[in-house]
Amino acid sequence: MSQQHQNPFDDESQPFFVLMNAQQQYSLWPEFAAIPAGWQSVFGPESRANCIAWVEQVW
């Protein structure tokens, strides 16, 4: 019996932030993880789908 492990960055059930860096690049970031240096939260926490929709709207 094999067990599949889901990447937490792909886990639709967890809340996410949209991060942006100084080069105005965007990244989806799970709420449980510390925001890395050089990035700031610009949206969220929200569902992964809402974060993707927000990026598509503003990008």
C-alpha cells in the first residue's frame, strides 16, 4: 500500500497569501509558512483559487 504525500503548496484546502517581491513577481504562499525575506503579502489569506483569481485580475 503506498501513501501519497501532497505538496503543501498545492493543497487546495489550506489558506494562501499572494506575495510580491521588489521585481513585482507574484508567488502563492501557504499561510502556515513564514514569508521569505524580500517578499510581502499583497492579498490573503484566502483560498488558493481566490488567490489565483486575484493574480489573474491584477497581473
